[in-house]
Amino acid sequence: MSEPTGAARRRGPFKVGDQVQLTDPKGRHYTFTLEAGKNFHTHKGSFPHDELIGAPEGSVVRTTGNVAYLALRPLLPDYVLSMPRGAAVVYPKDAGQILAFADIFPGARVVEAGVGSGSLSSFLLRAIGDQGMLHSYERREDFAEIARGNVERYFGGPHPAWQLTVGDLQDNLSDTEIDRVILDMLAPWECLEAVSKALVPGGILCCYVATTTQLARTVESIREIGSFNEPTSWESMIRNWHVEGLAVRPDHRMIGHTGFLLTARRLADGVEPPMRRRRPAKGAYGEDYSGPNADGGAGR
């Protein structure tokens, strides 16, 4: 049985073509690709790549300036934050939430719209494995090419489960029996009709949006289309902690708001979503609103 795509690049001694992440004494990271006969240069001196080729991961190398660097392969969260960008990347904290709450499983058939720089695509491909299917749609050809290069660089070549299409999802979607749909785009509500037809009953729609106005319109559009259960919305934040002896305190910096996530499950055909019992606050819907709950939630 052959190894999953990219697995060989994640274990064993360092080889030519491997990516290496160096960590200096101050915790700063430097990432490069191993090439025979080349040297790695810093303002603290240099050392030959050959010194790492064949060495085990977790080795320490010293520059000509006698500065020690710890050498490890970059983790996927490290890789996506340092890779070339066309569009902003989906942060690892959000990618992890998507994998968990969109329930991405090995062998899943997934559609993604808004590839950006390929960050989320890399996480999704690693989760679904070679037997799954990820069909990614990206409107901009330049972004698609950057994403393709980043994904193939991480996996060491084309991934057998990945198909990348340049164009709008709502105009090009032909996939059926899809388990999960991930929308990372400015106007996900424009794609709801198309993805509701592609998703299997019980399938999950997950949207990633940046602003409260996008979040509100997406949620209301999901309610109005009537093919999904009540959506759930949230955001996540990460704050590291400084731990040094008795000095234990939160860091002054944190990864705060990057975007909102929401998920909803596809209902069976012909089924109406259960009535919402939560009464909206008075004035939650403007006078010109005519969508769901236009009566102010009476009787719910």
C-alpha cells in the first residue's frame, strides 16, 4: 500500500528538496528548501545545506558566527503563514475550526469557493486524503496559480484528490452528492441556491466571512432559502501565554478577529425547517425588511 500524498516529506532524515524551518535563540523562524551545495546565509553567519542533508529532524546547526539554530520541518500552520500570498490566507485557528465543525473526514467530497493563496485547500486535502475529492473554485486566475504552486510545494507535487477551476462557483458548479461546501468569499449568499442542490441531505455548509454585515446577510439568506437548519455563527481568538518560572501571564499580543464562521446542515428534499422559537429583539428587523421573521418573530 502506497503512502498518502506528502507523507514521505513529513518523516525521516532531511532530504534534498525538503523544507526546513530554522529557529534562532530569540524564537524567530527562517524557512528554506534544502539544495545540495548551497549555503544558508544570515546576518549571524552561514552554514552549508549539506550539513543538514541526511541529519535527523530536530538537529541543531551552528553558523560561522557560532549562533545555534534548531532545524525542524515546518508544520502546516507554519507553512501557510510563510508561503507566497496572492490573497489573504485562512489563519490556522480558523482552518482548524473549519475542519472540526464542518466535520471534514477522510474520503469526503468537498467543494470550496474562494481559494485565495491555497491555505485552506492544503488543510482540506490533508484531512480528506487521497481517496477524497476537493473541487476548488477561484474567480481570479492569478490567485489560482499562486494557490496551485503553494499546494504542490507543500505536498511535493499535484495532489490526486484536488481539482482547481478558475471561475465563479454559481456558474460552473456541476458536482453532485457533495458532503461539505466551504465558502470563503465576499458574497456567499449568491451561491446558496447552487450549493443547496449539490449537497447531500445532512451535508454541511460552512461560510467564512470578514464583517458583521456579511454575516447577517448570509445567515438571513440561509434562513430564507429554506433548505438548511438554523445556522450557527461564531468567531475564535487565540492568546498565547508567557511562562517563565513564577512569571505566568498572557502575552500582550494575540490573534484576534480574523473572520466569522457559520455552519448549517442541508435538510432532506421537501422538508421545511422547524419553526424558530427564539423571539428576535424589537427592532432587530428594519421596516423595509420582508424576509423570514418579517412579523417580528410573533408566534415563534
